[in-house]
Amino acid sequence: MELFEQQRSIRAQPALVLFSGGQDSTTCLAWALSHYTHVETVGFDYGQRHRVELAQRQIVREQLALGFPEWRARLGPDHTLDISVLGSISASALTQERTIELQQDGLPNTFVPARNLVFLTLAAALAYRRSIRILVGGMCQTDFSGYPDCRDATIRAQQAALTLGLNEEMLIETPLMWSDKAQIWALAQTLGGPTLVDVIVEHTHTCYLGQREQRHAWGYGCGQCPACELRSAGWRRWQASRAAQAPERSAPAGEGEAGN
Ligand code: ZN
């Protein structure tokens, strides 16, 4: 029923999704495939430490096409942009004290200030060339982990700058902006049911250490790094909220209401 509701609001426009192969951007891709008739993806290779994420991108795309025939029809080409210059910025920053603080906070070594602004600008340039005026990104203010370029005000300012700079109205859709990690799991369930949740668990990558040997209920990863902690804590909260709702669903008629 929820899937059907999503279908009705579909717009006959192309969109470009900033797609890294992680949980958030995969949920964004599913969201875009539920809202737009043609969806392309773009990934950025900037020498990131968890390169396994890049390798998972094609697998996730294939799995979505396999599991959802209606999405397969809408899924357009993938683009990968090599922006290794960003890697050299983060490498030179390793000599500065600030980076050491960031490491103690648990942010990755490859943390690049204003990274999302660079991504959005490059994505907009690519979109412009491909006659696409809608970008979709997984920026999220709720769990923004200290990245100020994930905040809604930053994205709105970037949208205004791109619209002026390209002299074309650019829209940046951020369907996860006000969601926490539990709500992002719930959104995946709404968009694609257990099939989509399975694709995310089995094939998306989040772990900062690039670990894919250990399988947890929420997917693969070291289980210790901040990215794994956010993902697993979100999974646990989502499971807990579903369990809390489950007795209502299974209770015999008449008894479910009494508990509320
Ligand atoms: Zn990890």
C-alpha cells in the first residue's frame, strides 16, 4: 500500500543522485526512484580510505534493478568523477593539530572540510550538461556528526548559489535532512519493504575502516567506528520501535486498543 502511494507522486523529470554506496545514499537512490521517472547516479573517487564503498556502488545498483523491476526501468547511467585532488588536501591536513583532534573525535582521516559543497558543485555541473536540474543528496542535519556542510542552511545556500551560477533553477532534494538513523531504516522499509532493507544490510557500506568481514544484523563493518556505531544504534532503535508496535498488530481485535 505504501509502495502504491509512492508511485502516485512520481514526477516525469530526471534527477541525479549523489550515490556513494552507503546506507544513506542508497536510501536516497530508492527515494529518487520512487519520485522521478529517470534517475542517474554520480560517485566521487577522491582516494577515500574506505574504497570498498566505491566497489559496492555497482553491486547496490544491480541489486536494486534486480529486486524492483519498476525501478530498473527508471535507473539511468552511473557516473564516477575522479577528484583525487581532495585526497591531497586531506593528506596535507594530517600535519596539522586540528586533524588530530578530529581523529580523537572519531572522524575519518580523510575528512575534507566543505566536502559536500565540492560534491554538489561538481554534481550540478554534470547535471547541467545532462539537462538534469534536480540533485538528490543524503545530507542529514540530525546525525550530522560535526560536518557543518550537512546542515540544511548550508544546502539551501548552495542551492541558491548554483541557481545563480548556472542561471538555471537547480533543486537540491535532501530526503534525509531531518531523519535520524532509525528513521532512515524506517524510510527504506516504507520505500521498498524487506527487499530494500535486505539490499541495504547486505550490500551497502558505511564502516570507516572498510571492514566487510564481520556480518551483523545491520550489515558489515567493524562495529566500533563512529559510522558503525551510528548505523547499528539506528538499527537497534528501529527494531525496538517495530517490536513495540508488533503486539498491537498481532493482538486479537478489541484488546489492542486497551493498551493505548
Ligand atoms: Zn566500522
